[in-house]
Amino acid sequence: MRELTSTLLAAQQQSVAVPLVKVEAVNMMGGVVKLDWSRLYSGSEPDYFHALAMPASGSLVRARITPPADSRKLYRQRVASPGPGSDFSPWTYTGQYNAIVVAAAALGTEVSIFWINTAREVRRINSTDSGASWGSPELLDYSPTTAIYGIAAAYKPGGDLALFFADQSTLYVKKCVGGQWQSKAAWDKTTGNLSGAAVVFDGDFALMLTGIDASGNFKLWSLVYGDGAAVPAGTWSALQELAAAPSGGAFEFRQPFLDKTDVYRCFFIEKFTADESYSRPFRSQALPGAGYADGLWREPVPFNLSSGYGMAMAHDTEYAWLASAAGVWRALLTAPVLDLTDDVISLRQVCSESGDSLTWS
């Protein structure tokens, strides 16, 4: 027989006992932080094409286009230290109009805003001081037509970048290597018209696309444009179907946005055109440990907003950020830990050959 120590005997005889167990609750799902979004700005800007980027300074750079009734004017915005007390309402008119689509990307203190206009001009304005000042518009190329519904850009760590844009059923890539823009190149896929594009660089260029396939079915796809990591440089992976809706149905997908925090995260628009019609953002995240080309994502869930143009995404070291033309949201990238140890009343552990269980109240 083994006798109890005096300390354990004293604890046994107390009228109130504190269980020797620690219970913590963490806001995670499947091993991934479940982002808790808080809206910081609600404006009156019309719902239309928009973009978001975050340079290393932590400033928030946004861009938006006004609807055709207002000449598709291109506006930009910089909030130096974004937070709950920030004013996200002032916009600066760039002097550019007839813009069809817009994209933004950042690396270090460099920020680029890209757009294509009704003259088919592919243009860029660039900032090297985190969006505080901007250079003159550059003409980079021409698109084949004005049927452009998707555009996205991403920098590589060394400063090279790639611009992707969808002209009808063709996705083009135009790369800037060593400060020199290369000729645009078309992909090798066969689909119907595309309705949106998003990209992040993570060894290769990870893309998300919306559109219709050659049979007219609505699709949400992932795709990789290789840079020599998982996919050979200059080549395209297979299209991975993430969501589908049949031709002639009431559902379609539009305007994806993509970011890589702890895992890949995306937003896209589900548009429903039958009775009780809606256009609503849906969000999803890749499974932890999965490669982008694997196409392994959680079931999408709706976001509480009505929008036809999606939720642009970016992040800094502390927060994930979302933006629409008229809204800004943020969420902590780390999950707060709630210590429930002092609330434990009882604890019961059962061990058996078929399995173990732990029950607490």
C-alpha cells in the first residue's frame, strides 16, 4: 500500500477542491483559426469592381471603379494606420476613367494598381512609398477585346510580378522580370467565358477562377501557373473544380478573391437568379498541410453581406483584412484562448478497450 502525502491528505479533507485539470477553448476549426470578422467601415459607395493591397508598412491601400453611369472613374485610397478609429471614407480620383476592371498588389513598400479601360489599354500606377505618392500611369499592353471580367496581380519575393486577366474565354499572363515587362501569354485551357480571377504567389502563382466550362456549366476552379516549385515554370496545372452549377440553372459564381495566411483562404460570389434572388459572398479555406494544386477545401459558407463584386483580401502580421467598395473588415490571425479551468465542476474519464472518453461539466 502507498500512503498519501500530507499535502494530498490536506487537499482531500478540504471542503472545496480545485480540479487538477486545465480546460481551454480556442476558436479553431479543423486545426485552422476561424477568423472572427469585425466591420470597421460602412459607407455609401456603390457596389462595383474594387481591389485591396497591404504594403509592409501596414497601410491599407484600396482602389475602386465607379459604375458606368459615373463614367467608370478610378479612385484610390490609403489609410496609413488602419484600425477601428480610422476614416475609410476619403477617396482620391486618379484622373482615369472608362476603367473596366481593377487589381492591386504590394511587396515591401511597393504598391501597384492595374486596370484595363474601354480603349483596351492595360495600365498601371505604381507607388514606392506604401501608397503615400504615386507615379504617372503606364501603358503596359492592350487586351484583345473589352470583354474583361477578371484581373489579378501578385509579386514574387524578389520584386518580379505577374498580371493575369481574363478576356472572354482566355486567361492571359503578363510578367515583369527584372523591371522589364514581357509579352503576354495565353493559357492552354478550353472553357467558356471567365467571370473572375484571383492570385497569390506561394512558390508558384496560385489562381482561383470563376466562369463557365465548354458545356456552359458554371464553375469555380483553382489553377496553378508554375514558377518552378510544384509546377514547372511557365506551365499551367490542370483546372481543379471547387464548385459547380449546371447550365440553365439559377446559380452561378463570380468575382473570387484569394489570400494566403496560415492557409489559403478565398471569397467568391454565389449569384442566384430565381425567386428570392441574391448575390452573396461565400468563404472557404484550404485544408491545413494540403498543397494548392491538391484542390482540398472546406465546404463554402455564406458571409453576411449582399454584394455582386466580392470581398478583396489582404493581411499584415496581426490581422486579416477584407474590403468591398463600401466596407472594411478585419479579424485577428491568432485565435484567442479562453481559460475555463475555474468553471470546471466535475470531470470523468472512462478508459476501455473500445476507446476512451473524457466528460466535464
